[in-house]
Amino acid sequence: MSFESKIGYLNPETKAAPFVTVEIDGQPRRLLLDTGTNLNVLWDTSLSTKAASGPKMIVQTEVAQAQSTQASHRMSDGLHDTFDSPFHWIPPSILADDGLSGILSPQVTAHEIAGSRRSFAVLDFDRDCFFVSPAFDIDETPAYRLARGRGIPNPHRVMATSLGLYDAKIPVTVDSGAEQSNLLRTLVSARPKVPATTRIADLWGNVLTNKTYMRRVSFTLNGIEHRNVLVAEADAVQEGGSTTLGTIGMDILRNRVVILSSDTREFYLLVPARKQ
């Protein structure tokens, strides 16, 4: 095992906003565990002044953008060797109010640790732990059903996969940082309306989806059928330069084990037998 941490949640009841505690330059900090991003991000300026020296780029959400500055920091889980990791510094997020200092991309972290070697990032939202390790054989057990899937290859290291909807396959982002799944408005506009119960916003509080109502939709993910799931409506979803038609959030991923390959080509779900 190359990296490991317990998973906590800003909302333990729904397991929304999972986070891990890691050491950044020797200082423990909480980072959002977010498969929906292809960057490791910081906004806690108490950590370091290195950010001023790195190259600049634009970090973009669906409705807003901000300039970031890149800097390398030493990262560790507190148990294994430290390693250099590039972080993108952005303006303070509303998540700072919840005690978070930044964002950790599991697949990017797995790639940084393993390099060209095939490795897995394992997000166990059932037993609440995260680890990175060399790739291993995955089999079903009496306690877990294995749902095999494939990632959609892309140069941006965004974790995307195919979702079965209306007898077609559509690209979606696997996004553990999203509390609620969403699909493109034009895909679900004919489905039954349900009053919305959550407000979906980006890192700076900008509302991303229609907050008046949601849609009830049935689909398949990795061969598992999900019937009458409430999804939010969204415009085209852009993650790290890739455009998909929706996101799969923690309303679907919670209480399951999510396994991603470092090259984003493999995507597995282990579903506890008691949850089926």
C-alpha cells in the first residue's frame, strides 16, 4: 500500500463531501476527496508562500473561472514516504468555512505515486477509507458484488465512464465531490418533476443547477440498474477540459467501494450485498 487515509464526511448522514487528512509540507490538512477533478488544489494560504513562484493557469467551473498558480509541495499520509505533488492555488473556496484546505484528486495522486506503473485508487465509501496501491485482481466475495466498468480514455485524466440511458450510452463524470448526480437538461426534460431538496454550487458558491425541481430518471451504471433516481438538471458539464453529459455523485457512490485505475481506463464498483 502506497498511500492510505480514513475518509470523513462534511455530511455524515448522506456521506456527502468526503475528505481525507493528509500532511502538506508536514502540516496536517483536510482535503476534499474529489474524483471529478484532474488537479490537486489548495486555497489555505497558511500552508506556504510557494504559490507565488509557479506558472499560472485558469481553473474553470461551469459558471465561473479563477486564475490559479502552481507550486510543488511535499505530501504524505503520515505513514509512508513523502512525495512531491504539484498543487494549484486558487482563491479561497466556500469549503474553507467547513475546515477544508483544498482538493485531492485520487486518480491524479495514484498516477503521481505510481508513475508509469499500473495502480489503483480505492475509495471505500462503505468502510470509510481511501488508499492507493499497485493494481490487483478484483473478484466478487459473498459480501460484495463486483460491477465491472470502463473509463473513457482522455488526455486530461478526468474520471469519466458510460451510463446507460434510453437504450444508449452517454458519457458522464464520476464525481465524488458532487453531493447530487445530474444529467444534461435536454436529456431529462421530459421526465417527471420533483421539488428540489438540495442546492448545488461550485467552489465559490455559484449555483450550477436548477434549484426549483429535479427529475426522476432510470439508468444503468456498470450493469447495475438504478430506477427512479432523482437527478438535477444541468447544462453541459465540463471537467478539466472534457465535456460530459452529466455527473455521478455521492447519492449513487455512497456505501460502495469505488476503484479507479491511475490511467482512468478502469472503473469498478463493489456493492455490499446488504445494499443491493
